[in-house]
Amino acid sequence: MGIDIVDLLIQERKIKKENRNFFHNSADSWYKPDKKILFENIDMFDFKTPIQILQKYFKKSDGDYFRKLLKATDDYDLLPPIDIKNEYLEQIIFYYLQCRPNIKVIISQSDKIPKLKGIKVAGIKKIKLSNKACLGLLYQIYQDNDLKDLEDKLNGLEWDYDTNLNIMFYESDNNDNVDKTIILHDFNQVKRVAMIVLNKNSLSLLEKQDVKQIVKKHNCISMVFVNTYNKWLTSKFTPLDQIRFILQSGAVLFAYGLRNTRDIDLIVCPSAINKYQTKDFEKIMINDVKEKKTKYIFLDAWLKDLIWRDYFDEWAKQWTHSFGAESLCDSIFNPKYHFYFQGMKFMILDAEIERRKVRVTDKLNYLAMFDLYLIKERIYPTLSLPKIPRKCKMYRRYFDKKTKTIKKFKQTVCFSTKDLLDWIIRYIPRYGIENMSKEKLLDKIRIAYEF
């Protein structure tokens, strides 16, 4: 885009100068991590051992998910090639694939499955995607922000508009090339495909996501932050400990193409026994996320007992229960409550919807109000919006210089259409729709919320 974005962010005090060299300094490309295997020395078609290791490592902190997954390895016939037809089989294959450095994938139309010689197939997944979702799939496979190039690739495949696809994960000594199919040999590309096709929320994202919005200029800062987070996560933590991390808040809306994000919020599931595979795990979190003098300014995290506040316990319980999860850790490990985008794990959109409803009713938060409006407008037309209170009482916090303590006071906040319009004028560039009439937009919001 012709500018040094990191230098610009340093000027705006979004990035510390001493952290400059670590940042992903591009809004036009996605960070490509090094190839790292989840577990070494896993034999071909040994689907159970990876789950056994996961269950033992995350025991007592995973919301019981890996115990259930381990039980499923006994409940199902795991003779290859596995017909990947439910969530448990998806996850069993998903973790196995990450242990096989030479894993490959072939994506073809279901009625045009190529016959390859000398291949050893681990599993086959059948899915159906619209033309729009296929473009989103190619966007994550090739990580190409040139949508015209991706559309040309899609047209060259000559897939049907509503495409029944056959996804086959296999190993072979041959470098096969078949017309009208996608064959991937790169480990990280295969892993990204698995993150998508073996997770129903990731597949749902493809159908609802607006890729054209993601690549627009208003998202350039978001691209730097999200990719720098990916670089930080994959270079400083082992693949096993990376499973503990999930993105939330504005990053989720960015992944859907709804708006940009000006910071990165994440949740980390702690070790129940305070032991991590990553060397100096807690020291990294304190240095990079907690301590003001050394932290990455754009990065915020919740990690119980390390980066945590007392009131988070009750709040986290209420929030996770509102979208069906047992706990924050359950939402991180259980695929029902997360999706993947460009190799990173995100909280499901329903979780963000529930949190924003509370922000509207309890705090009269205009950003949450507009986020919900756009989610209803672009993704979930049947979404029930919360009733906007005429006023609400809330606590504000401030730092008392005399006592050097944080104090709070109660304040009454009243709803105002003028304040909402002022907010729209100020923040509308974050959504990439600044050409729309502000008054017309206000009328649409008024109709949606019935005020």
C-alpha cells in the first residue's frame, strides 16, 4: 500500500520503537510460520496416541473435552481410510495430521475423484460449498489478497456453483498433479485446510465471511496486528501450548469482514499444575503482555492467576454459559465454540453477540450497539437485538494520585441519538462504509432497534 505501516504505528504510539523488528510489516500478505510438528514419532495411522498425549497434558484444565475425545478413539472404528463424518472423528484426524510432516491433501469435486497410485489415505471428508465459500477457501489456502487472481484460480477449477467436494488427507512419495483439483504438499497449507474442513464453525465462516472487506485499506492496521500476533504465538510457544490460545472481541469481527480491530484480545487456558511445555511460558506472558514497560501495546490477554482480575471469575462464568460452554477453557478446546481463520483460532461469533448484548443493556455501549446492528444486517437477519435502555447506572474507575489506588464511582448514563450519531461519524471508517450517509445509517439503526 506504499507506506511503512509499522513506522506509522510507532508515531501513533501503537507500537514501541524497540519492538519494531518483530512486527509483520505488511498489510498485503499473511505471515507464514515455520513448519512445526505437534508430536514427533507418531506412526502412520496411529490415531490414538496424539489424543492420549493431549488428554494427559491438558488434564483438569480442558473442561473434560480431551477425555471425551480419547474415549471416542475406542468407540469408533479407526481403520483407514476413515470416513470423517462427525465432530469426534474430525478432531481425531485433525490432531493426527499435525503429527505427520509429509501429510498431503487433495481437494476435488465428489464426482471427479482422481485415482492416485501408491497413496496411503488417512481420512476422507465430504463437504458442500457455495461459490462464495470456495473463494474463501482458496483465500486461506493461498493467502493471496489479490482476489482477481483467486477468482481466476477458482474459474480454472471449473467447479459447480454449489460444489460437493471430496477432501482426502494422504501420504505419498509422489508429487501428483491432477487437472481440475487442488493438491497441496506444504504442511502449513494442509494444516489450514484441516482447520477449515474439520470444523463446522470454520465452514460456516466461509459462507458468511466478506473477504472483499478484509482486503480493503481500512483493515491494513488490523492485518499488521493479527499477523504479528500469529508470528508471536508460533515463534514463542510450542505447537502443544499454542492450543491454549484463542482470539476474541474485535479480531472475530475482523475475521468475518465486519470491521477492523485496533488491538488484539486473547484468552489463554492456564495449566492446572503450573507446568508448560514451552520454556519460560509465564515469563513470556508477563514480559510481552502484562508489564507496561515491556508489553506489546496492542496485545491484551486473560490468563487466570497471572493476568486476571477478581471479578473476571463470575463474569467469565456468566459469559461462557450464555453461549453454551462450560468454561473459558472449554471454549478454547471444544470445537463447538471456536473457528479457525488463516491458521489462528477465534471464539465463535455467538460468544461475541452475547457479550455485546450485555454491553448495550448494562453500559449503553455504542460500539457494541453498532456491531450488533451490522451482524444482523450482514450475517444473521433473524438476530434479536436487545432493547436499548433510556438510561443505566454503571461504575467508572479512575486512578487516585493521592492514595495511588484505583477507585470507582457510580454514574448514570442516558441514551441519546445525538451521541449515537456523533459516534457513527467518529468511528464509521473502522467499518469500511464511510461513503454511506450518516443520517441514513442512523435511520437504519433506529428501525433495527425500534427506538
